[in-house]
Amino acid sequence: MKRSVSALIAVMVLGTAGAASAATLTPVSYVFDQATDCGTYCYHDAGAYTPSGSPAPSTPAGELTDGVLGYAGWAVGGAAPWVGWTDAQVNIDFTFDATYAFSSVSVGTTQDTVTDVVLPDLRVYSSLNGLDWTLRGTLLTPPSSANNNSSTSTAAHTFLTLDNLAFAAPYVRLTVNNHPGYGAYSFLDEVTFDGQAVGGAPEPAAWALMILGFGVAGASLRRRWRALVAA
């Protein structure tokens, strides 16, 4: 009985180690290394763009993390939710308030034609210090007219997701690559992160499970003690 009770406690304690469920993580700030551009409209980030074109840190109120979704038609509403670049590559560095274990990154984007606004390739990197970066995931999206949307469509826009990620870091870099010879623009809307705190306390349900386990163990030990006394 003692061995089975110990095993029960071990199983319950181990079960709580992975009890924290994945959640949407919000960065403290982000910055991109290329200035946003103008076409029919200007596709600037209201929280991260300066008149000189130099990127400045954006709080979570920036266009990429404000929770305001645009449409598949980027021109709806004067392209207000969209951030756009004509650069071949843009690095967007997100800073979090602690080290988190990341499981996926989803990037809102859209395409009208392969000769104008086209879906980009994406890469995700992590860093422990904000200086040295390690590649964690790649998502290639070859240009295809099958991804076309009317620029005035009010349908939901595309999210490209890099999942099955397994890294822990306080800094995450999203690299957006355009397709030379195809569309001039890469457009981004929301960027969301899924994961959980590293070394966080168990959730209430996990605590309840632990308390129940110890209660069962205590009751078993009391019965064993009474049996020994009676003998």
C-alpha cells in the first residue's frame, strides 16, 4: 500500500507540471528595422512609425498587436489596420516581460494579386538577450493566384501560422520576406503568440488535484496505521 500511495502522489505531482495551459501572450513592445511605405494609402504603424522613417518601439497598442482585425480586402477602411513594406526583408523584434515557452506564432496577412500585395515568407527566431538570434521556424508561401482576394473584400483575412514551436525566450523576431519579381508589397495585420509562462505556479485545478491526492494518501496511511494497532 505504501508503494502504491507514493506512486499516486508522484503521478499527481508530475501531472501538475504540464497543467498550465497555452495562452495568447502579449509583447511589451516591438520594433521593425525598415520604414513602412506608401502607395494608394500609407501603410504605417501608428505606434511604431516616426516622420523620419526611423522605427521606434511600439507598445502593444501598435497596429500589429492592438487586436483590431482588418479584412481580406486591404483597401477597406483606407487600409487602416494594415502595416506594409516594399522591402525584400523586414525584421520585427518583439520584447516580452519575461521568458515564455512559445508553441506558435500567427501572422495576419493578405494578397490581392501576385503583382501587387502578395503573401510573404516568414521566419521566427528567438533570443535570450535581444542580440543573438536562433532560427526556430520557417514558413514558405510560394506566390500563387489561388491566394488572390479583391482589395475591397470584407471576408476574413489570412493568418499564416508557424506551429509546433518549442523554445523559451523573452525576445522573438519575425522576419518577413517579400518575393522579388512578384508583388511590391508585404502587408501585415495582427501578430499573435501562443505559449505559457516558464516555471509558473500550477493553475487552481492543478492545486485541487494535488490536495485531493494528498488527502487520499493521508487516508490510506491512517487506515494502515489503524490496522497495525488492531493487530
